[in-house]
Amino acid sequence: MSNAGNPFDGYWTTKISSASKGRVLVRGYPAEELIERLKFAETTYLIIKGELPTTAQAEALDAVLRSGLDQQFISSAVPAARFAASAAPEAPAAAIAAGVIAFGSVTGSPAKCGEMLLAGQQMAVAEGLDISETAHRILQQYSDAGQKVPGLGHPMHKQVEPRAQALREIALRHDAWGTSGQLLAALESQSEARFARHLPFNLAAAVAAVLAEIGFAPIEMTGIAIMGYIPALIAHTVEEVREGVPLRIIPDELGARYAGPPERTIPDSFGQGRDGEAKTTTKE
């Protein structure tokens, strides 16, 4: 049927999938064929990137999706999910979404680190720098700007981030720890001289390095990192609903305190002239 004259023709166009009666195609492949033959990481790669991955790309992405696991209450996503679950135990999807919203530039997203690594490689090509020189230049830029280097440091793991190292080892086995990974390692090795303390690269950085190596752009990296942490958010949400306390609060003994002005009243003169008369506070 022709859509001639339809003002909304082409309003939404997608290259990702098509659906018609009795048939669903994803990136051109029948959905049932993907369900029967592909693993989750392979399907994820296909949907996001548009083509089937190589074996190495699929193995590296699978490792990324398995690397988030859980870190008790260190991740900002978990307390957010559990607070939401304690307030609305009948809405687990909302609690999981609250955890997802807590991902950001300083809370687990690899996007900023991915941008830094890719920009550094572009600078190296343009200026003929080697890995060490590029790392030195990047650290200098962030130091001069008084900014933290994305992907370096962790609130608990001061020498080695175990999940990041495990992901690196798997990536090495599949040739997915290339220039981005080498640059990240150089940034870590030079961090102590620059900042007077060792700053290990964290999981978000390792994820960024691996994803960049297998063809993902920074704008795609946050969503993939969230996918890897969804099982933890589900587990924490369910545990909170089943075993938690309704409407969690932060009590004084855990550090909650008020730091504002002491109790006070609005002056009698405030609002003078409104509605033709002064506003006063009634006192008994």
C-alpha cells in the first residue's frame, strides 16, 4: 500500500529490525535463526553493531558482560536500586531502573575513559607519539586541568582491581587488548610519578579498552556496562523486597546529620504589604 501523501511517512526509520505478521527480522536475520544458533554475546554484538562478530570479538564481549558481577554496596547503582525497592516493593522494574539511572561518569560508566583512549590514539597518530609519550601527554592534560583521569583509581582497590585484571587476561588471550589496553596500562604505570600515588585502572577502564578494541564507540559502552550489571541489580532488588526493611532511612548513627541553621521563625515583617496587611505568626 502506498504511503503517498502521508505526512508521517518516514517519521521513524530503523535499520535494526523489521516485524510483520508471522515474521521478525533482526539486522536482516530471521529471529528464530538467531535464537537457535547464537549465544547472548553474539546476538548482542549483532544487534548493536549490525554484523556478526568474529569468534574473538564474541569471546571478548562475553567476558565484558560477565565482568561486572557485584561489589556489595560500593556501586552507587545498588543502594539506589535497594532504596527504590524498599519504597515500592511492588515495582521491581522501577527499582532496577533506579539502579541503572545511577550509572554515570564517576560511577561505573566506561564512556569517558573510552573517549580519552580513542582521543589519545588519534593524538598519537597525528603527532607521531609512542604509547609512553601519549600517556605522559594525557596525564599532563588532566593534571593541568585539575581533573581526575577517567578509569584510574578505585575507592577500595588501591593496588589492583581484581575484576579489571581478570578481564585483561581474557582479552589478551583473544587479541582484544590492543592499543587501547596498552595505553591504559601506560597511564597506570605513570600515575604514581604524576600524582604521588598509585592509581590502578579500574573495571570501567578495562571495559572501555576491550570494547574499543572490538569496535564499540563510547556512546555504546555505557549501555553494555549496564547490561553486565543487570543481574546484580535484579539480585539486590529481589533480596531487598524479600528480606529488607520497608522505606530505608539513614539513621544518625550511620552519619546522617543536619548542618543547616538552628530552628527559627519567619519575621513578622516578612510579607508586609501583601493583601494590604502584614503577615504575622500566631503564637499561643
